[in-house]
Amino acid sequence: MKMTRNKNRKSNYLHCNAGNRCPVSVIVWSLVGLVLLVHFYSVLHQRGWRGEVQVRPNLVMANRELEQIEEEAFHFPSRNRRQARPGKQRARRISVIDEFLDKASKTRYTFFPDRSAAINPLTAPAKDRLYFSPAKIWLDTDGKPIQAHGGGILYIESSGTFYWYGENKDGVTYHAHRKGAARVDIIGVSCYSSKDLWTWKNEGIVLHGEEKNVSHDLYKSNVLERPKVIYNSKSNKYVMWMHIDNGNYTKAAVGVAISDSPTGPFKYLYSKRPHGFDSRDMTIFKDDDEKAYIIYSSQDNTELHVGPLTDDYLDVTRVMRRILVGQHREAPALFKHQGTYYMITSGCTGWAPNEALAHAAESVMGPWETLGNPCIGGNHIFRTTTFFSQSTFVLSLPGLPGSFIFIADRWNPAELRDSRYVWLPLTVGGAADQPLEYSFGFPLWSRISIYWHRKWKLPDGWKLLAVVLVVVGGKHARWGRYSSPSSRYMDTLFRLVTLQHHHHHHPHHPDPSPLNSTTTRTSTSSPSSSSPSLGRTLSPSHQECCRNPHMDDDDHLSSSSSKHFHPSYPPSTAGASSTASYQSFDAIPADHANPPLPPEFASSTHPPPNWAASLLVDCARAVAAKHSARVQQLLWMLNELSSPYGDTDQKLAAYFLQALFARVRGTGQRTHRTLCSAAERGVSFDSTRRTMLRFQEASPWATFGHVAANGAILEAFDGEPRLHIVDISTTHCTQWPTLLEALATRSDDTPHLKLTSVVLTGGAPTHRVAKEIGQRIEKFARLMGVPFSFSAVHCEEEALSASVLDRVEIDPGEAVAVNCVGTLRRVAPGHERDAIVSAIARLRPKILTVVEEEADFGSGEADEDGEEEEEGFVSSFRECLRFFSAYLESLDCSLPKTSNERLALERAAGRAIVDVVACPARESAERRERAVGWARQLGSAGFSPAAFSDDVGDDVRALLKRYREGWSMVPAGDSAGIFLAWREQPVVWASAWKP
């Protein structure tokens, strides 16, 4: 039977036609047999000169695995070797790393593509231009392979030029002794320059090796590795640091060189062991505050050391910290993002690639936490070998905050001159790989992600954006893309005068485009076009100045670019019915269309001091008076001169321009909602917390109230065994660690503290955040040895109300304190605010602390028809301008200009400005009042002021000394409490009250 069935199957197979159905197993086995025949044929044709069979690895499979993202492993067939007793011993399995390191490997082109695939900027077709291709030969403008290994990149902002420094390894690879590592003689440090990071010009060797002097550190048989260059603005010198060693790597030192030019020549100064320790792989990091640091592998590569350099960057200071102790890390590459320091390191495996690790810290000096492997994509072997490369540098792209390039070397120990470069995009965001210990600031790290791409490019136009941001954001801010302040200012005046002259000679010119017109008009006319109407877009040269195609919606709405600012856009009918008639304008005669410029502008060749405030107040008066032509003229001029990335005047002009235009068009509420929704999409608890902590670190704006309130609470709680703080604030409990520390150091028994946080927003995400905050602060309290419990009361109706406070549970015997930081102003004045104060009184607190910003935006109240009086609006506008001018100015002096936290804080201020200026007073959420108003309301509710003690005053003054000059504490006088003043202007009020 069995033989019969087999015969039948064979017969069916041989006589199979269109009407018969062949079994699948027959087809499969037939294909297997065919593959075996082909394989046997190929083996017969691959016999060596000794008659041995040499099986080649499957190169197609290797390439496919290198290029795919799936989690696959390499499978190289093992090589058969002649053995003494065939069949008794198994051939050793060849790993992928073995193939990578083996000079004779048939798969080397997989890791090191030949010159036919080289990146040649001079001959590359248009479709391949500006594309980075990791590990391919990269040619310079002379058509020669770039020699800049183990190096770093210096960006010169004034010229917009990148300089790439690295080891020139264009020599013969050899081994100093049998067990020595592969090496080449010292040739020197090469330098290449580029404007686009893709086309590199060879600037030559800027630090040469030494050919004759055997005792010199740079003698050819010694070691020079990982050169890095930074610029010292005080000495106007370019300083190079590098790893210096002898042939057997026992010197383990750093070397220093100096130059007057980025292209050298550099003068070698000396070498030393930093801090008295051995130093091998190293890097240099320059922070936003111009301080520089050295990070190097030490103690036989078992740990890293970090320490600051001297002010001239020519030596180390005596300060040093040991980090990543016992982790055996090298090749550090450091960068900073949103106030957090990140570092990529490599393991210590010689020339063999290994797994990279990412680390993070709140300070360069540590402590540093390990986040995990940052590599994503490729396959498992790619990720665990850092894409067969080793880190050397992370480049922060100018003009693109948060965008980085990971730069690494793919070492070729068989031929070091043929080592390649791996440049890949790096991002920061998302949950870290490993759980971390919490510290005082409650750190919550984001993961670092390095993505594998065979071919990738930077966003189109990124370099133009970088030029724009460098120009408008420098220390001496410039108005335009290339021009100086006076030239851009004079250009604007010239066009305004030209327009006025044109109207003067053409009194019967057509209608000057009233702002309430719904006619959309566009034009690309020259600057001397016949009307200054904002209904016409500006010339393309001005449109491109501030355009950032990679910004989010919040960027689009906050930019002062004319491409974003469309005065002829018709007002929305949806969601803006209450404001559609909020500000209407009538067409006015042409002979009144162009009032004269303010005299301080018309007679000056440079922007006058406080030019933004002068123009903005004049514009507010014109808006209140419904003077169409005057509004058009001033808004046009503000649009030309403003920039959200410039100095304080330019930022004020940009944000207030946005608000004034929304008011004119009657779209204030819609604009505010759009800005808020755009901001919410790009904000997480992590980013909010980081911004808050960075703000508190750089400015006393928030910490002033924390210290004053904590001091009053501690004094009121003196001797009490059970404490209960009801916290009504939006500070995410960052106020309380210092109070917990103070309680832990009390001379009497440590009291039990209960903290109830009133969460002002609802929803599941807010519940999760509150729970996480509670867990963190409970852990901190345990570390401090303070008995502690935490609870949260949520405002599900999205607003603070008396009913929410009534849900707070007070146990018998508890001493209660109520802490209000920036929350009372969120409650509508009148009955609602009175109800909140009464609910606080019902909690029977021993102390009530109130911290509010010192400003009065309520002077522009609306009349019965919903319109504000002219003088009331102008008065409210002036107060808003005063307050936010001080705020933005203090940010300029406190945070670096490239800080993402600063940008987030400024955007929040821009949203508040739109709320105050463009939205009806009865709908505004910015209900700030002055201290005298709060004191009057609290006094009428039965509270009496509690003066701050001298100890609290001393604590506040000690706090202010930690920050930059300009901050001071001022008594509030009749209003009780104290003021935080910025350059003698009160900005924050702190007070304490007793029932």
C-alpha cells in the first residue's frame, strides 16, 4: 500500500496538467531539492588551492539584516578549517563582531562600503544631495576622504560656520608589539569647515605631530586622541583639549593647545594628569553660562571624572567629582536639553563595538543616572553595538532647539585610515528605560533615542532658520536677516516716509483698507507700494525672515512674521460672536490716513530706548479711539520691528502685536483658545515640571513666595505635634521639600505633617500626576524622617469653588495652615471670590499665606454694552505692559537665550497678554490685583495681617543673594506683607494672615 501510494503520487506529479491539482508537499520538496542542487554546484566551484571547501557567508542575507528594522540576528555559516581529527572537533562559530574585525572577512563591504558608494558633495546627484549615509566614505571638497576621527564640532555663530576637528589617521596601521592595539603614527589634528554640515572644506592640519623630538608629547610614536575645541569669549582664544599618551598607554594624560583662529595653527602648551588621576578617553563641554568642564575616563577606565576648567579654559580647577563609578565607561559625549544634562558613553572593549548607554543629571557635576541603551532600529546586533560604532560627540543644531546629531566613529582596526563616520538623528523624549532614585528635585528623566537610518537628511531650510535666529537672538539683536539695528530701523522708517509721501501727493488715493474690512487682498508689491495697509502681505524677503516650517501651532501664532500675521483675515463667526463687535472701525478720509510718526522715531537713526513701549502705547490709544489709519501704520511698523526671538523690546512688540491685532479683529477669545490648545498638545507633566524647576533655579519669582510662606507656616506651627497644610497652588508641591527639611531639624520631637493638595484641574491624567507627586514627596519625607501623609482633592468642575474646599477633611487636634500661591486671582471677583475666602475661614487655619503677582488688570472693565471705556483700556494696557516688560526682562537676565524653558515661559506670557488685551474683561482669566486690593478683601473676611519676622526676612534676603543682581525685597507698607521687586518694580506680593 505504501509503495502504491508513492507510485501514484509520482505518477500524478509527472502527468500533472491544468486539470489536475498537485499536492503542496510535492512542490515544496521539489524546490528544496532544487536549492540543494544549486548549493552543491556552488560549493564545487569554491575549492581552495589545497582542495578545501570554503563556504562563503550569505552576503545577501547580511545586507538584508543590516537594512531592516525587524529584530533579527546575523547568521553567518561557520568556516570549515583543516583539523587533525576531522569529525572529532567542531568548528568555532564566527560571530558578527568577528566578521566585523576580521580583515579577511568576505562581508567587510557590508560594514565598510567601497569608494563607489562614497558621499561626494561635488558630484552627488540632486536626489542625493544633503543626505547623510552612515559608514560610507565621506569625501571633502578636494575629493579626498575626510580624516577627522574621534573629534568634535565647533559652531561659530557670527559666521554661521561649523568646524570639524579630529584625528588625522591617514597613515600606515601597525602594531607596536605583538599584543599591542592597532595604531598609526601621530600626523596631527585636521580641521574641516562647512556651512551645511554636509559639504566640508579641508582647512589643513591645525596641530601637527612631531617628527624629530622624541621627548615631545606629539612625537609620532605617541598617541593623540579625541581632540575637542571650544572658544573662550573672554580671551578670544580657541582652546583644544585632547588625550595624550605614550605607545603603551601608560602616560594617560590630557594635552592643551591654543590658537587665535578656528583654523589654527594651534600652539601646543603642555600635558598633565588632570586632578592627579590617569585620563584616557575624554571630552570638553561648554555650558550656556560660558563655564567649561572636562569629563574623562580614569582609574583604568573603571569610572569617569568630571570637573570645571579655569576661566581661560587652559587648566582644570581643584574641583572634581567621580561619576559612574565601577561601570567601565569611556568615549563620553555630553549635551544639554531643557536644563538637563545628558551623556552617551561606550563600554571598554578596545576597537570592538559595544553597547552604548545614556545617562542624565540635573548638574554637570552629577549625580548621574543611567537611562539605558539609546539605540533604536536596525536589528538586535546593531543596537547592542551602537550601530558598529563608538560615540565621540553630540551636536546641538543651532536654530532648531531640541534637535541633535549623534556623531560616532566606526573604527576599522585593520586599516584605521579607512574608519568611517556614523551621523544619526538623536531625540530626547519619552519614558526612560530604567527606574531611577528620586532626589530633592524629584527628577523624571526622558529617554534618549538614536535612530538608525541608512540615508537621512536634515529638515529643508534648517540652515536659513539658524541664520535668522542667530541674527535676531544675539547679544546685539539685529532687526533683519543680515542688517544691523540701525539699517533695519532706517529701512522701516524709509518705507513709512515713502508711503506718507505717496499719500501726500495722491490725496484721492483709494480707500485705505479699514481694519474691519472682510476683503482679503494679497500682494507681493515692493516696499514702496501705494498703501501701508496691513491688508497687503509684505515682500517675500521679509516673509522668509521669521518663517520656521518646523514650529508647532504655538510658534505660528506667536511669531511676528508677516507670513503669520494676516490683518485682512475675516473675523470668525464661530465661537466669537461675543467679540465680533468688540472693536469696530470705520473707514476714514484719505487725507487723515497717515498721521506723522512719533518725533523720537522720525528724528533718529537708531531705535530709541524703550521703543516697543512707546509704539505699543500709541497703538493702544489708536485702537481705543478707533483710529483706523493710525492703527494700520503702527501695527505695520511693529510687525516689521518685532520678533519673539529678539531682545526684550522685540519680544514685547511681538506678543502685544499679536494681542492688539486679535482685539482689532474681534477674535481675542478664539486666538486665546487656539494658543492654549496648541500649548497643551506639546506639554507633558515632565516638561512642565522641568520648566518649573529650571525657573525656580534661575529666578526668585516663585521661590520668593515659597520661602516667605514656609517661614510664616513654620513659626505658626511652633510646638504643634500634628500639622495639616492645605495647599491651593499650581506648583506641583515643589514648595514643600524645604519645609520638610526644616521640620526634620527641629529641636523638639518631629511633628506629623499631613499635606492636602487642592488640584485645580480634573481628569484622569491629573489624577495620575497627583498620585505620582504624592508618592514622590512621601518618599522624600521618609528620607527626612518626618511622619507624613498626603491626600489630594480634585476640582472636577475645572474651577476652584467653595464646595471643593468644603471637602477637605480636618481631623481633631490638627493645626491647620492654608497656602494660596497664585490661585485666588483665578477666581472671578465679587461673589465667587468672597465665597472662596469664606470657605478658607471655615477651615479655621492658624495661618493663611497668600502669594500673588503685583499687577492690576481690572481697570478696563466693560460697560453695559460689553465695550471698555477708552481711558480704562489704555490704563489696563499700560499696567499689562509694565508688568510683562519686567517679567520678560527678568527672564532675559536669568535664563540663557537658547533655553527651551525660557521660550515656554515667554509663550505662556504671550497667552496671558492676549487674554488681558484682546478678551473682554468679564471673560478674562488674568484677574490680577494689587496688594492693597487683596488686603482689603481679606480684611473684610475677618483676617488680620501677620507680619513676617526678622528671621523670615533674613531667609528671603539670603535667597535673593543666590540670584543675579536686580532682585530686592521691599516692605508692602499699608498692604501688609513684602514685595519681590525687579529693578525696584514690585512684581510679587507675599503675605501672612491670621483669623
